[in-house]
Amino acid sequence: MDSELILKNNLKEKRIKKGLSQEELAKLVGTTRQTIISIEKNLFNPSAKLALLLCTALDEKFENLFYF
């Protein structure tokens, strides 16, 4: 397989819909604002644990938040 799978996300849209800042979301899931920024810009793929924490914090199913 030549092409690399890139995990995309709707994190920014879902975060804004919940009325959370990047800093607030970061605190909820135990990470930094810089990590949230990197995920939102598709520069960093979260670990499975962090992805599930983000889903829980935003009250979203994994497949509604992350996609290929």
C-alpha cells in the first residue's frame, strides 16, 4: 500500500459546538493546548486512549469525531 492512511477529525467543530476552548478541552482530557492544536490541524494522531478521552469529553462516538 503506497498511500499512508491519515486520520482526520472534526475535533475543532465539535469542540466549538460544545463551547469549549482548546485549553478547557485539554484540561478535561489531561493534555496540553498545543496537543489539541496539533490534533485539530491533523499534525498529530492521538493515541487510542487520548482519542477515547476526547470522545468522552465531547460526548461523541469515535466514528463521528475521527475518520479516514
